[in-house]
Amino acid sequence: MGAHIVKPGGGGSGRRRRRGGAKPMSEINVTPFVDVMLVLLIIFMVSAPLLTVGVPVELPKSAASALAADSEEPLTVTLTAEGGIMIQTTETPSDELVGKLRAIAQERTSDRVFLRADGAVPYAQVMEVMGALNAGGFSNIGLVTDTGGPRLDGQDEG
């Protein structure tokens, strides 16, 4: 017993052939689209952590919770262990700090600034920079720390 393939569009006489060849395809192949989207997702997942602006400093640890994020990119001022002051990634002399901060404050809608200081920087120097931030027009200062620091209530973090 043999099997045969029945062609759409009639019997086997060949008189009723369709003009234009095969039927139009009614299904969309989404496999290439999904492949491209997965590749883009992996690229963004890998590159997103690399886009954070910062100068490498050894931040002190704290048990404090994180601040809510703004829609505007936050301004970050960093104090390095060597005593340098960085606005975002640009090194700024301490005598020019207030002037540059005032110019930046004129351009921004938010008065929030994040202060990152190396753990080796003396507290007095951190307070001097906080005073300069306030004099420069930034009154909403967030101190950046690493999580997992000691808690004063005696409970473990986690």
C-alpha cells in the first residue's frame, strides 16, 4: 500500500493550477525577533553596571536604607583617600569648588547631591565639603555608603 501527497487546489489533473505559485504565508516567524531581543537584553544587563559614574573609593559601611531615586541624574561629589575632590569624574581644586557648584546649581532642577567619601578621609574634611555644597546651592545632601555595616541596636543585618 503506497502513500501519496494530496496537493491543495483540486485533483491530480493539473488543469486547475493556481496562478502565482504557493499560498501566502499567514504565520509570522518570531524566532529571529526573540533571538535579537535576548541578545540585546544580555548586552544591556552586562553594560548597565558599567555605566555608573564614579571614582573608586573605599566607602564606609552603614546599616542605613537607600534614598529614593530622582528622575534627573544625581550629582556626585567624591572625596578620595588622597584628599582630592571630584565633581562626577572631574577633579576640582578646593578653592574652585563653591564657584563650580553654584554654576551647576543654576543648571539643575534638583538640589540633591550625593557625597561619596573614602573611609580614610577625616570627618573634618567631609564637613568642610558639606559646607561648600551648602554654600554652592545644594541643601539636600545624601551621604553614600556601602550596605552591611554595623548597627547600633545589636541586631545583625539581613
